[in-house]
Amino acid sequence: MTWGHPRVPHGQSILSVSQYGRTAVEDLFDVIDRKDWGDCTGKIIANLFYEPSTRTSSSFHAAMLKLGGNVIPINEVTYSSVSKGETLEDTIRTLGCYVDAIVLRHPDDDAALVAHKVSSVPIVNAGCGSGEHPTQALLDLYTIYKENHTIDGLTVTLMGDLRYGRTVHSLVQLLGYFNVKIQFVSPPDLRIPGKYAKMGTIVELNDVLSTTDVLYLTRVQKERHTDHASIFEPLEADYAAAPFSYGITEEHMASAKRGLTLMHPLPRLSEIPKEIDSDPRAAYFRQVRYGLDVRMALLSGILQED
């Protein structure tokens, strides 16, 4: 497998999208398109999830099984020694004695890096705090590529909780490797952090809907913060009455481009009503399917011998 520059070879952790450059991303997508991943028979990963997960946990599990390997699932750590007070570092050191890689989800932003520093096996960041979610961003970018047959030249609008949405933080960085126009739609208190804000412009949805090629929605990350309850309550009670254009409606879709790609990392709340699911521009479940292939390629890349 050729990863381009910067290289992500066998045995290296996947902690941040900053490990990738454009060439590496394009090489990865070529591997996925050709389904050119190897056999991982005899390999074992641990799915170590300190937070709830459906798609990420299941897709890594399914990806490993499809590659011929096995999985030790540890979900929400309820029945592990973490409940007895074991540190993350000790849990990682222990699992490293049993497995060939550890897929980690954790509420702390720096957990993947902390784990990497003590681990004897590769760590895959499966979403840590409100920091990054690199494998989700890679599958999101692959979805954009597959749905539009290109990435360069597109206008991508990111909408919702951009302050705490880790998928957005990673995706913006990847989009920065390509010739794209990035736009942000969010309430003032949930705007994207400054280090990412400079990569796009703040807009109103109705002003840009007709020219947007990709609309990427996120839910409010209520579990990440409690200091904006005044924002969340009206959102949960009635999205239509919320003081900003957060949700997408059938009326919005009628005004959107015919070739729009509507995406969401899921789970969704009320920001996309189920009536839109039958719209061919709704790509969020195809996004899930693409994610399986992306994670197969990533696991194969770090687990195959050079």
C-alpha cells in the first residue's frame, strides 16, 4: 500500500488528520476504490469505548471481521477495571499485551495522544472529546468524493454545533488540502474554533443554499457542555422555533441545488426530518456504508506487514 506523504505505514497510530497530506488521502481513496486491502487473519483489535457509539464501534468491528481478524469489544467500560479506578494508561498497557491495535473513544480531547505515548501497539482515535475524529473525517471526505466524483471546485457548507463537533474539526483540516470553498452556519455560541474559522467564512443558510454542493449537518453536542442550556432547550423542544437556521426542511431542499449532497455523521436529532430520507440527495446512510470500506483500508494499512 502506498500512503504518499506524510506516510502512515504499518504499525503507526492514527491520531489526527494532520498526519495526512493530499497525496496520502488520494492514495488511500485509490486503495478503497480498488478494495485493495490485505488479509488480517490472526490479527486482533480492541474496541475500547469510554463513550456510547453505534456506527463507529460497529463499523470497526465489522471491518475487522471482514478482513479476517477478531475483535475484543469493550463498550462504555462499565464492566472493565476502569470501574475500579484503573487509569487509561494502565488499561492501554494491558490491552497491548493481547491485541495488535486499539481503537479508542474517550471523553478527553488528548486521550488518544496519552494512549499512544504508553502503547506498544497502534492507537486509532475513534473520537476523543471535542477534539478530532480522524477516521470519520476520512470517510466523510470519501463520501464527498464518491458522490461528486471530485473534491476540487466544490462549495462545502458545515452547519450546526461547530464548536464542539469533532467530526467538523477533522473534516475542515482535510478539506484544506483541496481547492474548496468552506462555509460555516451556526449560532454565535457554537461557532467553529478560531484555528479552523480562518479556513472558511460565516454565512446564513438561506443565502448560500442554492450554491452549496455539499451540506454537512451536525447535531448539538449536548454531552460536551452544560454552559449553553438556554440554547439547547429551544432546540430540543422545537427546532422550527430555534433562533437560527439549524435544521434542514423539505422547503430548504426545494431551494437547494439539484446535485446537492446532504450529509450527517449521525446520530441525528431533529435537524433532518425523516421525510427527507427518500430524497436521492440525502447521502447520510450511503455515508455510513462508505465508512465500512474506509475503516477496512485503514485497519489493513496499520496491521499488514511491510
